[in-house]
Amino acid sequence: MTKLINNKKFFDNRGSLTELYNSYNKKYAKFMINQILMIESKKNVIRGLHFQKKILQEKILIILEGEILDVIINLKNIKKKQVIYNKLNQKNNSLLIPKGYAHGYRVLSDKCKILYFIKGRYIKKYQTGIKWDDPFLNIKWSIKKPIISAKDNDLPYIYA
């Protein structure tokens, strides 16, 4: 199950310190990092819905700047159309995405910066996804003309 993470924040007269990850904290469930990515996007970009076949990945995403509409699809029981929406920003900024879920998001702010911690080796030939406007899922992106990469626009529909 996905899990919103409330990161510990400490403030003093110099500024703040935020604990983004601690392998000894139970909320991370022994999440061992294989890859760290930082992604920057502009308003109205939709990225995803991505997942990796065979060697499944777990992800922790952290919003460093901006706001997104985050969308997660439970692939284990796709026929139930379990679409999970989260609005994420700097205040509620971390989300754990477990194995077996497709993930995507729409940028709501002028720009957005996201940090990904990924557990599970990236293998290009296993990387795939679901097209963002899949009619079966009927995701409520609330946008008519999003900015989509050619790669994401070429992803298949679930029942193509």
C-alpha cells in the first residue's frame, strides 16, 4: 500500500533540517536505495504512468519545490481500477510507492523539482507504462492539453 510520509523537520534561528530518509526508521520498511534521481518539470507536464516489469521497483518521492497531482495505479488488481490520487507539495512532500504500482503525476505549479529514491535495479528493457489517457482507467488529470513526452505518449493502453 502507498504511504504518505511526514518527514521530521527541525527549526532554529539558522533555518531548518528535514530528515528525508533514515534506514533505521520503521516507516521506510528496510528500503535500501539503488538509485537516486532528481526530476525538474514545468507546469502542465504529465509524466508517467511508469513501472518496471520483472525486476519490480519501490520508490520514495520527495517534493523539493512546487506541487503535483500524483497518480498511482494498483497493477496487482487492475480490473478494480484502483486509482490513488495525492496532491503533494513541500508541506506533505513524501510518498512511498510499493512494488506492483504504476506511477505518474501532473505538475500543478509553475515548476516542480522531485527527488526519487529507488529500490530495485533499473533495467531499460523492463521499463514500461500505461498511456496517461487510458480510457479504461479514466484518470481525472483535469487538463485538456498537457505536455507529454513522445515516449510517454507511445505507451500502450491497458486493453489495447
